[in-house]
Amino acid sequence: MGRHLSSAGICGMGSHGSRRCLGAGKAALGIRTDSAFKRHRRPSQERTVKHTPWTAWGIAILLGLLPCLAACGQESVGVNLVGYNHTDKDIGHFTVDGSEGGFLQANRGGGGFACCIDIPKPWKPGMTVTVGWTDDYDENYQERRLPVPRYAKYGDMAVHFLRNGQIKVFVTMYALWHPDYPLKGKEAELTPGVPPTGPFDK
């Protein structure tokens, strides 16, 4: 294709025999027309623009999967704490492995829940927890390491301060008055001689 400079600018013959000119001002400044720019644009630029939406979708999908992947790797579950005071003295507060359970009135319990404490899923042989508590003046803090009996289902971690000085811990989905509750008979009574009752008992 031959080219020559005219008053119209740089002119030449196109591939189909047509005559094309670039304005003199643009030719002098070396400015390319839009069509020239498109012809000389690098393929990598087109690929980048073309794939950008897919990159955004990929990031969105990955972010959506992160919570699921984290949950799949968990080996513990959080349960509420509930306390029962079978003694005739208030307990200023109690804790289980550092998690706060709150105040326990004498001969009362089960009315409030504190969140939360992590327990293994499933139960592990030799599992223990450290129970701490204070006296009725919220003083004289003590601790005791206690075994946690086997559990198959999750519910609440119940801590019982018994009249004989024992402390028992259970992970259970039942309330104190339920027939399948792990504490039975007189030991389950909050007030001596008064069996635990539920909302449907008369």
C-alpha cells in the first residue's frame, strides 16, 4: 500500500482499494485513530477485561465457603451453663473452666443460663472441668477438678453443689425434674423433702 502526504494529512490505499487519510494535525502529532488503536491493542488487554467478572465470582464463592470449611474442622460445641445450689447458703458466683456461671441462691437453681462453655464433640474419656466458687459473701474462692460423665447428646452443662459438700457436673438436654435427668432421688432435691417439679406437675 502506497502512502503520500497531502493537505488532508497522510493518505494511502486500503486493502480493498479504498483511499484513507489521517488528518494533518493528527498525523503531525502521531495520534492514532480509534480503529488504529483497536488494531494495535494487545490481546492480553482483552483477556484481562474479559476474565474480570469470572475472577469476582470466584472470590465471592470462596468467601461463601469459608464459614463452612471452618465449621467442618471444629471439634467442640458451645453449651450454656446452669447451676443448682442444694445447700442452705448462697454461692456468690461459680465458674467452669473460667466461664462465669453467676450467683446461686440457697436451695435454688435452674432458673438462669450463662453462655457459654466449649465441650468436646463427642465426649472424650478422662474429660474433666475445673469448677470454681465463692461463699455467700462472694469471698474465699475455691476450685475443684471434676470428671464429666459420658454424654451422647448436647444440651447444657449443669453444675450441682450438693448438701454433703460434693459437686457434680453433667452435660444433659433434660431439666432437673425430668425422669431421665442424671441426678436422682433425694440427691436431686433442692429443698430437703421436696422433689423437683416441672411446669406440668400439679
